[in-house]
Amino acid sequence: MGKASRTIIFDILFYIAVPWLIWKYGRESLGDYYAMLLSTGPGILYTLYRFGRDKQFNVTGLFILTTMISSTAVDLLSGSAEAMLVNSVYVSAVIGAFFLVTTFTKRPFAMYFFVDGYQLMGYDRQQTLTACLHPSILKGFQICTGIMALRQFATSGVKWYLIGKYGVDGYDKMLVVMRVTGWIFSGVVTVALIIVASKLGNMLPHEEDEKDEDQNPPPSSDHKLI
């Protein structure tokens, strides 16, 4: 089984299946609010595991931790299941607004995700960032970040609609709809980033190549062939 397949399976398990089971069978004994609060636990623990496994101690990791801590704090302070759902809509909208601000200030957040990923693959961070700030490349990252903002606003709108239609009883539906919507937008962003990466081409020297050049410098022009 490939890494992508395992990731999808674990995403379904920890973001949909286990939370759904906790909500479905813990609601009666725990009450709506505590069952809903407890159902967020598996996703948080799984996110922390992936954070440590992938060594995301960078802008991406900081963003994940910050949003997760903020969301958890809001959930704990909500006090009721309905307030928890409504507040999650506001949190998503704020994140979307943040993405838009980074786009308009020409520091699109998708660019930092991209740079972090390339750094993990062995590319020099500063050289990658400099290349990404080229106007033609920067435009692509602005589009990607705009899509990320649209995702936050879209999920907020869908969740708001489901809350209005089903109330707290629709939480199980929200789990599935939110995750599927997230996958769709993630797929679109991934395709967009692949296109941006293809435009970079060979602009970025790999760190291993640079090390080889340092270890094996070109022969001096003063060297005489015998």
C-alpha cells in the first residue's frame, strides 16, 4: 500500500470514522457538547503525530499548531454544542481572511508551504524563497492562496447552512461534508502547486549538488596537462 493510500485511509479513520462513532454512541451518555468536544480528540492527536513524524518545525508546522490550539481553545470556551459549531464557522472565516491578506500583501501563504516542502527535499530555503518571489511565480502562489481562502469561506458557508437546516443533529453529516470538501479543494491546490513547480524548472540548485561542487571544485586554470 502506497503512502498516499495510507494517508487517505488514516484521514478517513481519524477525521471521520472515529469522531462519528464517538458522536453517535457517546452523545446519549455524555451529552451533545462533551460528545462533540471528545470527537475532535482523534483528529488533534493524529495531526500532532503527523507534525512530529514529518518534522514540520517550520512555517507550515507553526501554522498547523497555532490553528489547532486556537480551534481547541474556542471549542473549550464555547460551552455548548451549538455554540461550538457556530464558532468553528467564525474560525474558518478568520483563517480565510488571513489567507487573503497574505495574498494582497504579496506574501501568499501557499508560497511558504511550498518553500517548507522543498526545504525538506534538500533545497536551500533562501534560494527557493528568492525564486518564488519572481513575479511570474509569485502570481501562481497568489492564485493558490486565493483557492485556500475560498476553501475556508466555502466550508464556512456549507457548515452554516447545515447548522441552520439540521442544528446539532446534523453534526455527523458535517463531519463527512467538511472532509470531502476539504479533499476537493486540497486536490485543486495540489494541482496548482504542481503547475507552479513545473514553472520553476531548473532554477533551484539542489543542496546535494552544491555539496558535490564544494567537495570537487573545478580544476584550476593554472593546471598544466602533462
